[in-house]
Amino acid sequence: MRGLTLLSFLLSLAALCLVDGRRVLHLAKHEAPEGPIEHTLAAREAELGARPKFLNRKTRRFAVNGKRIPDVNFDVGESYAGLLPVTGKRHEDRKLYFWFFPSVNPLAKDEITIWLNGGPGCSSLEGLLQENGPFSWQFGTFRPVRNPWSWNNLTNMVWVEQPVGTGFSQGEPTATSEKDVAEQFLGFFQNFVDLFNLHGKKIYIAGESYAGLYVPYIADAMHAKKDKKYYNIQDILIFDPSVNHETVLRQVPAVPFVDHWSRLFPFNETTTKRLHDLADSCGYTDYLNKYLTYPPVGKMPQFPDSIANNKTCDLWEAIYDAAALLNPCFNIYHIADTCPLLYDPLGFPGTFQYLPEGATVYFNRTDVQRAINAPIQPWSECGLRDVFVGGKDNSPPSSFTVIPSVIEKSPNGRTIIAHGDLDYILMTNGTLLTIQNMTWHGDQGFSKPPSDPLVVPYTSIGNRAAMSGAGIIGKTRTERGLTYAEMYLTGHMGPQYNPAGSYRLLEYLLGRIDSLSKA
């Protein structure tokens, strides 16, 4: 292994609106918008400490004082945050919010990794605070702690709130498709590259959930530019991704998922038989048995509208309703959760919005917004407004269109699709069905099922507030430039529920390790 790998870096749903599975309520408004506080260059240098790598007269107004992040009692290091427009037009009012953390890893000097959360309309600051950022504030914990699994230990990282309409982003959403989203993101990113002089850097893009659309469409648009000065795209990593129609991702695999985790779905015999009968009559059982095979038997037909739009065949919702009766705190993102609901500083400790009396949403606080150069405005983790015109994304699933192309154009052959086995909102068998229906590099699907061990080396981080498992933590397979990784005991948000395993996948994405099956 080279550089700061996993072994060595320590040394150096009802009446509410369902958005990305999260049931959303509008949050209370804060005060009127206000721009970032200006500082002199000398003052910023003093705040950031010795030799900040990216501080200059262009970037100083974006600099964040790492010692003064509210409730964080340690220095998070050099970082920059703020708004940049999605075009170069002088009066452009559509802007995306970013938070950029440079890496001290010498192997990161020629690369940058972009993180995107899903939704649509969910903030990537969720990823930063609770998944893979330098400080971590998890459900039910007292305060933020250092995150030893922070991705900027390995690579320069930028978390971006996009599309327009998400989080702190500004302007009226105009996107109607993923092509629009990609076009606007590329415009933003060109401005970002110019601001921080990142021309020619290798670009990796990672994300989760609805970012299973965002990430490959953006990567494909970067490939199409053929401009390595701004868009030197390498590989992508998507966790628990939305890559197919919901019938395949959620309905077809739902009953086998319940059977597999029967002790977490302790239904009576009547309910279990009703669910199986519906799966049979809607065609889900035969579909899964026929098409989830290795090698694949051929292209999968799409379900007719008479099934896809039939409420009787909505097994996913029926299972959710039954599970929530037995476990009122049933979490579609991580099915092992039970009551009580834990306080989440972002307001969503699972499926529901929940704030204990007196608690606040972290990024909705004025002091936090001032500290990170954000506009002073209402902020919600998901869904303050539609990010697509009319609330509809007119794009076909990414597995039908851009993912095969992105795999084939990868210069390193390291496209990764990862999935957590405790995720109910999107299930592993739905993702595997999707892979078995894709054709790339002249062949369809995998020839054999994933069975190679996904290994995380044992290590001691000395931080009980940020522990993560090790050993054989899942299974994996690589064929023709596509890697599938399934992580055990892991929910929808991979880096949150399995930080060490997700860190390991990043090492592989970046080329720091050659195998996911060796310690």
C-alpha cells in the first residue's frame, strides 16, 4: 500500500411529504439573508494558521476559521466555503454552496473528490457532518467529534449542495432533467477550479441515493467535454443508488428482503402469506427468480403501468405500514433501529423529522451560517422546495443511459456501486438486478455473483466516539471495470453506518490499494 491508507493514516413517510424517503416538514424561518463577513488576508492567515495552501486574495473571502466552528471544540483545519454561480454570466443569480477541505496527504496533490447527497433536494452537508467529513455529529451524541474516517485524510474534498434549490443554494430552480443538472454543475465547477487554481486535477465523484442519477450524469457530461483542464474525470463511486425504476429497486425485492430479515420484520402468518400472495400475483416473484441469475438470461422487460401504478402491488408501502405498527421507530434507512428516536442535529434521526424540545437544526443556526460563509436563511436537510421544475425529473434511469458509458470511458476501470444490506428504501437485490441488466464493454451483467470478501484491516483508532468495524465486512466482485461492494450491517448512508468500509472503497477508487479483498 502507498501513502495514508487505512493501515497508516492514523499516524499522520402518511401525511408528510416523502423526499428521498425522508418525511419532511418546513422549518421555522431565520432572519433575512446576509453575505459572508469580509476579512483581510492577514487576518485570514492568522486564523487559518501556518501556510494555508489555498489562501490568496481571490479565496480569502471564502476562508473558514477552523477553530471557530460552533460546538466543535477542536480545529477542523484549512477549509473554504461559500457560493459560486452556475455560469460565468455577470448577473447570474443561481449559485451553489460548497465547503472545500484540502488534504494534507501528499498523494492528494493532483486530485479532488466531489461528494453529492441525493433527494432530490437533500443537502451534501449531511454527508459532511454525518458521513465522511472532518468532524462528525451522529444521532444521539453529545457534540461533534473528530472523524478519523474523514475522506480528506486521503484526498482533497468538496461537498456541494446541488441542484439549485438545495440547502443554501441560491436562485430559482430551472432544471427539468439530469442533463440540466449536469450542465449547471459543470458551470459551477469551472468557477470552482478557477477560484482555487485546480486546473488539470484528476476528478473523482462520489455520492449516494438519488445521486445515483446525479453522479453518473455529471461524470458523463465531463467526459463529453474532453477538456482535462477543467474536467479531468477519472472514476465514480455511488452508494445505495437510484439507478432504475422504483418497481425494480423497491417492489420486486421487497418480500425476499423481509424473508431474509424475518426477525426484524416479525409479521404473523396471515400478513406474511398476504405479502407472498401479492408478490406472486403482481409478478415480482417470477421476475426476481428469472432475472437475478449469473450469468444473466437476457434483457429484463419493464413492468407495465398496470403493475407499476397499481396501489395493490405497492408491496413496499404495505410492508412499511406493517413494520411501523410493530416498531413505531422503524427506519427505512437502517432497519435494525428501534425506539426511542434519537436526537439528530440535522433533524432527521431516520425516517421522521424529530427535534426534542429546545434542540435546534445545526445548519439552520445563524451562528453556524456566519461561521461557514453561508447565507443567513432557513435551511433544511431535505426538501424546502422542488429542485426540478414541476417537481419532476424527466431523465431515464442512469443504468439505461450513462453508467455503461462512464464505465467504458474510465481511464482506470474503477467504477464502484456499493450497497448496505440493512437498507430498505433501496435494496441490494434491486441494485444487483440492475447490474445484471446493464451491458458494458460488450457483455451483459456479471458472470458470477459477488462472493469475494470485502476486507477492512484491523486497526485501533483510540476514539470510542468514532468506532467502525473491521475484518470481512461484506462481499464484492469486479468485472470489466465495474466493482460491486455489499457492506454488512450497513444502512442507506454507507459512510455513516460503515465509515471504515466506505473509507476502504475510497482507497480503491483513488488507486491507493489494488484489491478490496486483501488486508
